Amino acid sequence: MYRQMEKTSEAITARVRALRKRANLSMDDMARALGYKGASSFQRYENPELYTGGYLKRDLVAAIETAVLDKGDPPIASHEIWELAGPEFVPPPLAGPANARLGELIETQSRKIPVYGHAVGGVDGEFLMNGERLDEILSPPTLNQTAGAYAVFVAGDSMEPRYFDGETAYVDPMRRPRKGDFVVAQVQNEEYGPILAYVKRFVSRNSAELVLAQYNPQKTIAFRNDAVQSVHVIVMGGAS
């Protein structure tokens, strides 16, 4: 999994560098266009040794789109830019003006979904899941037609380097979890206790227990199956 993230980061940094050069922008020009003071704040996005975060956050990609769209030879197209945010943000061609930005089309065709979570996580990154909405955000295209889709704010560093504290994780409650999937598991450990949510990797589930894995520190966690309220699949991560 770590090697896959490395490959993604290498591809992303190479694409950012190629787009900037094709747009005929210096590193300083690009940095200022993105709101940074200078090249030193931007250069990590072109260096795979400095940037290891995988796909870029959506707000950063939107800023890159503003900086380089239609520049270069051939002119840079929106879909080339939005590949930086991951395949979920590159839907099939959308209806709209020929020169409309893909980011704008995504926003106009997306619905809003609720965000759940808690600012402080427990020892294993668990957080209170009591149905209270912390926010509403635009759904990624892949979840636009999914009933009950929602997002959570990740709490703590237990799943780094895959999910970071404060990151948004988008959830498909209709998809059946398979071994290796990242999931949000809701568990009520005590009969009248609170429902806690865990962002982990799915290992297995049977009539006796649910087994999840975490990265930091590496370990597995088992819950009684009768205490498990739900196990929903995370389909992607997003901006913090």
C-alpha cells in the first residue's frame, strides 16, 4: 500500500511539473498564482521526495486549474488538471459551455452530503457518532446517486499515512466491504453507551467478531459482532 502511494505521488508531482512548464510559468509565477509567497512554498508539489500525500486536495487543484487552464500548446484542458485530484473527480463529459471549467461543472452538478465526526479522537482514533451534523459539503461525482452517502472528519493519526487528522473521508453506505477496504465502523461497546466510529481497514467479519486494522501503531482491533452497528466503505479522501 505504501509503495502504491509512492507511485501515485511520483505521478502527481511529475504531472504538476509538466503542466506548469506547458503553461510557460516559472515556479515563482505558479506559486504566486496559487496564493503562496514564493517558489519555496510550492516546490514540494513537484518533488516526490518532499510530497508523499498522493492525490492533491480539491481546493488546490481548483487553484491550479485557474492558473493553467487553456494555456500552453496544446491548450491545457480541465480533465488533465482534475486528474490530480484522483479518478473520482474526472467524470464522463458533462453538459455545459465548451469553455466551462470542470471544477465549476462538478460543483453545479453535485449535491450536498452531511459530515459527521468529532474534533478529538480517542486512543485508537475513535470519535463520537451521534448523528449530529458538523457540516454539509459537496458530494464527489461518484456518490451523487448514492442513497445515504455522507462524509466524516478523520480524528487522530492512527491511520497515517493513508488518512490524516482532520481529513475528510467520503463514505458509501451501500457498498459491501471487502478485505482491504477502508471503512467507517460504528460500534456501541456498552448497551447504553455512545456509538463510536472508527476509521480503519477492513480485515474480516463473521458471526462472532469484526476485525479491523490500523497503521499507527500497527495492530488489529476486534469488536463483538453484536456491538457493531454498521460498517461502511470509504470511497475516497479529500481536503482537510
